[in-house]
Amino acid sequence: MTKLISRGADVNSRTVGSQTPLHLAASAPNGENPKALQILLLNEFVDINAVNKVGETARTIAERSSRYHRMFEIAADNVNVLCANSSAGQMPA
């Protein structure tokens, strides 16, 4: 998955079950693909709030099935810092 992402694959593409690459990386048993999860969470175009056919976000799936669920909290914290800096008139680094 990391090769596809690095070569410009659509990070918000959907499977038949409406799963995004982020859903798939988050659902890997025991966080078997942490590098893909990291790349996706750092990608500015990823829809972190996308829901699948049963209404789950990738974060919900990760909290249930992956030891890397904290990566979602870290990503959210980074987004909040960037938004706060932009609101204060500072450009993100």
C-alpha cells in the first residue's frame, strides 16, 4: 500500500464496502502496517472522518483492532496545532 500512496494513488478511493485505504490500514491485525497508517495520517488529502458502509471511521476500527490507535490521536493533535497557528496568523511550518 505504501508504494501505491507514494506513487500518487487516490488516498480516498473506496472499496465495495466503502472502505478507504485508511480504513484498511487501520484494520490490519495488530497494526501490521504501521508505515502505511503513518503515511496516510500525514497526508493532507486523507479524509480522516470518512465512514464505511457500516458507519465506522478508520479511527473506530483502529481502536478496536490495532495497537496503533494512538496514531490517530497524535494526528489530530498535529492538525489542531496547525489550525491554531493559522488562526493566530502564523503559517504552518
